[in-house]
Amino acid sequence: MNVQVKGETSGTITDIDGKYSLNVPAGKSLVFSYVGYKRLEMKAQSQMKVEMQSDAELLNEVVVVGYGTMKKSDLTGSVSGVKAKDFNTGLVSSPSQLIQGRVAGVNITNNGGEPGGGVTIRVRGSNSIRSGQDPLYVVDGVPLDASDDLQPSGASTTGIGSTGSKNPLNFLNPDDIESIDILKDASATAIYGARGANGVIMITTKKGSEGQAKVSYSAYASVSELPNEYEVLSADQYRAFASEKGITIDDGGASTNWQDEIFRTALSHNHNLAVSGGGKKGNYRASLSFQDQEGIIKKSGMKKYTGRFYLSQKTFNDKLLFEASLMATRTKDKRAPLGQSGGYEGDLLLTALKVNPTYPIFNEDGTYYQKSQDVRNPVAMIDLTNDNTETDRILANVTGTLDLWKGLKYKMNVAFDETKASRKVTQDKQLIYMSDKGTANINNVEASNFLIENYLTYDFKVKDIHKFNLLAGHSYQKFRNYWYGFSETGFDIDNIDYLYDLSFGKNTDITGTSNITVNELQSFFGRVNYNLLDKYLLTANFRVDGSTKFGENNKYGFFPSAAFAWRMSEEQFIKNLNVFDNLKLRLSWGITGNQEIPNKISQIKLGSTDGAVLDGGTTVTQGVTLTRTPNPDLKWERTEQINIGFDFAILKNRLSGTFDFFSKTTKDVLLQVYSISPAPTTQVWSNVPDMKIVNNGFEVGLNGVIIDTKVWRWNAGVNFSSITNKVKNLPMSSITTGNPSGPGITGFSSQIIKSGYPIGTFWGYNFLGFDENGKSIYEKDADGKVVEKCIGNAQPDFSLNFNTSVAWKNFDVSLYFNSVVGNDIYNNLANVIDNLSMFSKGSNTTVHATQTNEAFNNVLDYSSRYIEDGSYLRLSSATLGYTVPLKNKRYISNLRFTLTGNNLFVITGYSGYDPEVNSNRTSNGVPALGIGWTNYPMARSYSLGVSIDF
């Protein structure tokens, strides 16, 4: 509880037993305040008995919605909020990790365990095939461009291929974040129109507060490790198995655990410093942070430097509120040579698992042992490859809010977001698989995002019966992205940085590429909130968006929504039950859009030809040809959503919860379809009028205070969500994606999108076992023909997450579990190494493969043999905390220590490193789900932290 001398800045905080000590001048009064309770003022005495009364209004959580905030009790839509005190703890580098598993209906999957690595976020299912599926991120009122376009390419890196994406929110310091609110239904997201179909994540950063200056410092140090190695044969097992089977191997005479050679125990540390304060007319907050996170694979990691400043000030007789915020981040990424498209030989992790364990690391002369161009040395790959990215990002915004009249306000918001990133990759000539000797690649991105918004809000009421909140505004946003890069090969000098001078390369010309896109979005939006007797709530939203991304005939789209809520607990017949502290029914409907489509696809595209001989001459004349047919009618995909929800609280608000049932249908689905002849190209981008993508589901969230005494407090929370997905009326027989890698399976597609099935469905041969000769047996039809069939689905049946915290005096313990059930994973990595086919050709294999009766000449196919159950239960974090009881808080007001473990255990039937996988196996722009290829493994970490307030 906060205790302050009235009219002065001096004050203190009570301990857990309510005790405090404070010097008070004679005749002064004390002001007592605590979140969720009414402010209390009492005459100061040497001993005082203070009883705080709960405040129903304060207990109503405030959440951030588009262009404003609302009390949760007044919401008509489906909005979930997570406050800073409820964030996930431990080794955290981005905001998405703070809320993973905390919100029903929001599925957050780490694409791997790389520091700062990418995530896949789906709010209420997969809504599209070729348009983007990521939610819109809004930071302090500024919609961001969070696409992969802000990351420099690495696809030209010889022999490695493209690497996984990075988290688009890495530039934010998690310690600067006050709350994260997720807008889920159309009533909440329609205010963002053409960008609201995939949900909206609202991030609010911390500000200062009235009172004397406060200095806060927090830090943690972490140790991370690989939880478990892949069970491949050791050198002794390799020799013994070959001897048992009568196979002659190329014995290199060594015993090398290649996984030990590429993994390490990683050390990380993080520091945050903030100064905040303010008065009645304004406040401020300034913060600095530094994070140095090593990856568990050698030569990988991330360093991040962030700074942020916020200032608010009231002027002109408190009629004008001025706010300014500036955030700057520099991120330095070091990446190991893990590629998602480098083929069978092109990846560090795969190489470490399949290379012969009897091979040595070095030759006798100290050079790297490299058997051939096809058999790589993992240690040489790490040591002789350098992949470094430096990213600078600035986000600045200025707002002015002017009180024009009683309840009528005008607000202007101007923001600028700029990113500059450079990725530099070199591979030394000592790598013998480099047919062009040493290589150097430089790829750069320069991106900017400018926003200006003007809007009016008007709050008024009529006789305390009718309450209105009106919003009307205009927004303009411009995005400019410029990519350019250079590459050169043929460097024949050892141990130098080729980036210093690309002209040292032996190729005739340095290869250069560049591209630029400019997109603009103009919008008009409005909202009406109507409150009748604090019982009946109505909301209507609309947004008109005009985007340069779409065809000339469909630049603008209209996106409406409507919602109704009935606060049943305010009815006398409910009050007479003496059961419910809160009971509310919510109904909503709306239409939102999706403008995250490939750039320029509504426009004509020209490409070069091989040339032709004209007019009977002999000279070849070069020319151009159409490579993309324009479509001036191209428009947004539209998602219509219906939501029915209930909110309740009982037992004096000690048990509360929400239930939501929803149905989402995406129409006008954007695809490449066959052109109608005559046409310059065989395919054209078009909205398919009859096709639909349907997501139906329900969500449950429960929170309870089980014990609440002076000494003990025990809280628990659980959330559950289940979503079914189905594609309807696909205009072609199927769309393929998820191309596997590995000998014998090149050219297959692991996932096929078909009508009547969900996105992420695996199709292939149904594996039944081995015959007496050790050959694979597959299911056949009535004619005896092996046929493909549905063999799995990457989308889970449901997710279930649980958290609990127990506090006793100054000690506290919190646990957080997350789980998914019913999803399948195609273990592409096992398809390559968990068999005996490659063993006879000199590659390593798994312990499991040696326990089967598979023949060494068995033909590898893509089949259900490597479709595995991806269900899991994970103890994501466990934290033990101790808050030091301070008798004198004059200099130090708070001191706390924490010990946190992350990813402490996983219960799963999946045989790979970790079941939380989502490799980038996209084909022709169609995303794939649930494929385990060469993902950076998830780490287990232990963190010791301290936080101190002065």
C-alpha cells in the first residue's frame, strides 16, 4: 500500500503485514492508496488502524482498444489484456515471448530457439493462403510494418540457403512495456479495417507518474544449454553396428561427437535502467537497456542496445496535452550457418547429425579434415563462415490532444518509423565445398513508415441514463522499402575479411541487385459507443481504407462492425441471487480485411527475353515480354466474424472468467488462377468469389484467487481454446506446399490444400511397416495401387495453458505450463537420418533406426512413417522470488531477487529436438505448418535476477 503525506512528495510503502514508518509534520493528514481500492485520507496519528474498501470501478481493468482505452466492464467485443505483472519471465528478448500461452485463441509458436528468432502468431486460426496471416502490431498508437521485408536477405549465401526470419518486435525492450492487449473479434478489430482480419496486438509502453523521481534498475544473468541431444550413433556404436551387419566403413580413426562440437553452454546477461517521475501537469520516463544473449550453437547470438524517452505536459490552462516519445534500438545478430533451403548438404545441424563420427576434426597438419565437397566438416562450417547483421531502428511519435469543449477533444498523432539494416556474410576459401573459392555477400534494407492521424472524440451523457462516446477521424500512412545488395566470389586468400574490398574476388563483375516498393494507405474511421443505464451497451465501428496495393477499380474498401453487450449483473433479479459480482453477455458481428499481399501483383510486370532475329537478318535483338498479367479488379480478402461471449465474476471477484464462441469466414480469397485465353501469361492474380476459409472455435479463460490472507496468497489461471479450420470451394483440385529436403524425397510436397480439409493437412503414402525383405509397405487401394491419402494435420485440436503463483510473506513461487494437443509434425530431419538407407553410403544414423529390420537398400519416400504426434506439455517457466523487507525506505524503496528456469521439461512423443517447430518450407509463396527440418533447437535456461527501486 502507498502512504503519502497530503500535499507533499514524501511517502513510503507498507510491508506485506501493513507496517510502515514515516515522519509526518504535526497536523498533517496521510493519504492511503492501493490498486483496486478507494483512496483514503486520514489525520496522522502515532498508531493508526486503516481499513481499505474495494472500489468496483477501479477493479474494472482498463484495456487499450483502437484509438482509445475502455474499462473492461464496458467492452462489447472480445479483447484480452496482459499486464506487466503477469508477463512471462526469465530469458526474454521480445514482446511476443511475454504473452506466449497467456491468451486464449492466440497461438504463438517459436520457429526455433535462435536468440531473437522468428515466431508464428495466429489469432483465431489461419485465415488465408497467399495473403499474410500475422496480426497487426500497434505500438503506442502507431501501426507497424512487421513483415520480413525489414530483414536483409541471406538467400544468396552459397551452399547454405535462406535462413529463418527474425522476430519483427526485437527492437522493443520488454522492460519498457506496460501492457499488451489483443483485439480478437471483428467488433474490436474493424476499426483497423483492411489490416484487422488477422487480429490486432496493441502494445503500450511505460510512462511516468506523479510524484518524486524514481530510479529503477534490473538485471539478470542466464545460463542456457541444449536439453537433449539427438540420439545418433557414437563412433563406437557406428563401428560395432557396421561390423555386425558386415558393412565396410570409411573409418577415420577418431571418435567425434559432432553435436558436442557445435553446441555450447551459453551465457547471457541483461541490464535495464529507468528514471521516471512527474507532477500534476505532466510526467516523464527515460530508460536504457543492454542485452547480450549467446546462442547454444557456437558463433550465434544477439546484442541489443535500446533507449527510450517519453514526455507529457499540459499547457494552455490544461486544455492541451502534449506527448512525445522516442525509441532507438541497435541490434547486432550473429548467425550460425543453419539454412532452410540449402538442400541435403547445406546445413550445419544436419551435417553434425549425419557426418561419420569416426572422422577427425583436424588433419595432422592442423588444417580442417574435409572428406569431400559433399561431406562437410561442421566445425569448419562454423569457424570459416561469418554471418553478421546490424539493424538500427528509430520509432518517434508526437501527439497533441486539445480540449475544444466539454467532452469534445481533438487529437493529432504524427509518427515516423525507420529501419536500416545490413547483413554481411563471408565464407572462407578453405571450405572445399566452395567451388568458387571464398564468397562475400552484403545485403541491405532501408525502410520507413510515416503516419499522420487526426481525429475527434466526444463524450457526453443525458441525465445519467444515456452515455455516448463518439469517434471520427482520418489517417494517412506511407511505407517505403528499399533493398540492395552485392555479392562476389573467387577470393583465393585465406584468413582475411573479404568485405573490406569485394574487388579482390576473381569474378569479372560484382553482382548487384536492388528493389524498391512504396505503398500508401488512406483511411477514414469512426465509432459510436452507447451506454444505457450501465446495463445495455452498443458499439458500431466503421473504417474506409484506400490502398495502393490493389487494383485501380478497387482502391477503397468498407469495413463495418456492430456489437451489443448486456450487463446482466446490474439487473435486480440477478442481484437478488447474491451470486454474481459480474455477469455480461456479448454479441458481435463485423467484416475486416487483409491487405498483406505480395507487392505489385495487381500491376503489369515485364521481363527480358532470349531475343529474336528480325527482318531476315542475323542480329539477335533483345526484347521484353509480359511475365505478369495485370488485374485492375484486385481487392481485399474480406473476413466476416460472429462472436458470442460471456464474462462472469463470483465470490467477491475471486473467481472470474470469459467464454467466447466465434465463427470466421474469409471470402474473396486471393490466389493465382489460370488465365482466360487470350492472355499474356498462363496465370493471373485474382479474388476467387466462391472460395471460403472457415475458422470456428471457442475459448475459455478462468482466473481465481484461492487463498488471500495477510500471510498467504495463492492465485491460479487457466485458458483453453479449440479451433477447427476448413477450406471450401477451392477453384483447382489442390495447392501444394511444404517441399521436403533429402535424398529420395526431393520433388514431393508434404502438404496439400484441398476443399473440405484444413490448411496444414499432410498428404502422402500411409506407411504400414517393413516386409520380410526390409522394404517399406504402404497402404494400397482396391486395385493394389499405392495411393496418397490424408496422413495428418499440423493444426492442434486444442491448446491448454495453466499458471499459478503462491506467496508466503516475502517469498513467492510461480509456475507456468503450456500445452497443445492433437497436432501432427512432419519430421523431415528424421526422414533424412532415421533410416538405414544412407548408412551404407557412409552417413550416420539414429539408434532407433538400428533397432528396426529395414533393409539398407530400402527406398526412401515421403510417407506417414515420419508424421509424428506433436502434442506436448511444457513447464515453460518456474520462478522463485524474494522481496527484501526494508525497514528504512528512504533510499531504497524496493529490492527483489528472482531465480527463474525456462523450458525446464517437455513431455512429448515427438522424436526431434523439440515439438515447437515451424520450419520455413514455403512453396511458391504458400506457407506450410508443422514441419521440422533443421530448426535451431530450443534451449533450457536458468536466470538469476535482481530489481531495485530508489
